[in-house]
Amino acid sequence: DAGVIQSPRHEVTEMGQEVTLRCKPISGHNSLFWYRQTMMRGLELLIYFNNNVPIDDSGMPEDRFSAKMPNASFSTLKIQPSEPRDSAVYFCASRLGQYNQPQHFGDGTRLSIL
Amino acid sequence: QKEVEQDPGPLSVPEGAIVSLNCTYSNSAFQYFMWYRQYSRKGPELLMYTYSSGNKEDGRFTAQVDKSSKYISLFIRDSQPSDSATYLCAMSARRGSTLGRLYFGRGTQLTVWP
């Protein structure tokens, strides 16, 4: 079975450019999570969706970050404009069912903002 | 104070050693406890999952939860070089405002040398 698929795997861009990260959750999973991982702060939850509806976006750093989930099989995380401090690995995870089920992660997008 | 505390290490042991990894937490509402393993440049993968207190064993891996002390552990017996990875603890609540979220430790970097 296909796992969570993220694209691109690597992204290098200049400060000020728009960045779009993409995620395809595991088929049938109804919750989707976006995380950011850095050496300094570890794994941080940015936002999560349940049945395509944003439930908790308190982790989104600022208005430069936005996330959408137009359907059950696709989500995007957008940064506009990007800044060097946004450099990190961004993970998407999905979950089947309720709160007590584990999350399954993609292999991440390694983002570098120059 | 972070919700979940985990010593980042690094931890370096010889092949065949018993490894003990630990996390402490502050939120007494946490009921579901997980250990994820993350290899370099990959996403976290679920390793162990337990509910409430007690032990769970799976091959060389044993997870322990002590809710009275708010302390969880992962033991690896007969450690192998292939166990070299970062181990993240994670936990979630059964009810309340944090429902649906996973709270992660910073991760402990483990190296098993032959």
C-alpha cells in the first residue's frame, strides 16, 4: 500500500519567493497533519484537518503560512513570502479514524530558503 | 515547561547492549503513548503503541508506561547497528482541548556500533 506521499522532496529557493508543499494522504484516512522539524525545536505541529476541515491552526507561525485541503486526497502548505528562518523539514502525516489512532508520516520536504 | 520532555542524547552503545530511552510528561490527560523511529532523511515511523499504564513487548522492543510518575520508557534488547536512528516519544489525550493532537518529545539520537 502507498504511504503518505509528499512533493517535492527537496526545495531550494530564494528569500521572498512563494513555496508550495504538497501532500497526498493514505487513501481512506480522514485526518491530515502538517509538521515542521528543526534541530532547535524538534517536531512542531503547524495545522491539522479532520474530514478536510481545519481543526487547529494554532501552530501556524504567522500569516505568511497557509494550508488548504480541497479534497480528501490532497493538501497544500504554502509560504508566501518565504524567509531564511523557514528552512526546515516539513512533514505531512495522516490518520484513520479517531484521536486514539497513530499517525503515519511521509518522508518530508527538505526546504532551504537562501 | 514543554508538555513532553526527552533527553536528545546522543546515545552511543555497542552492538548487543540493552538500550533504555525515556520521556516524562506533565499532562495527566495523556492516555495513548507511542514510540516512533526516524532514520536519517526519512519520516518518523510508528514503532510501539500503548494505552494507559503497563508494558507491551514486540520482539526486541518493550514499551513501559508509568502514569503515576508520568514516565514512559522504551527498551531495546540485543541492539543492532540497524537500530541506529532517532527515537521520538509521542502521546495524546482521550478528551479535552488537546483531543486529536500528538505531542512529541525532541527525540533521542541512538547509534549502535558494531
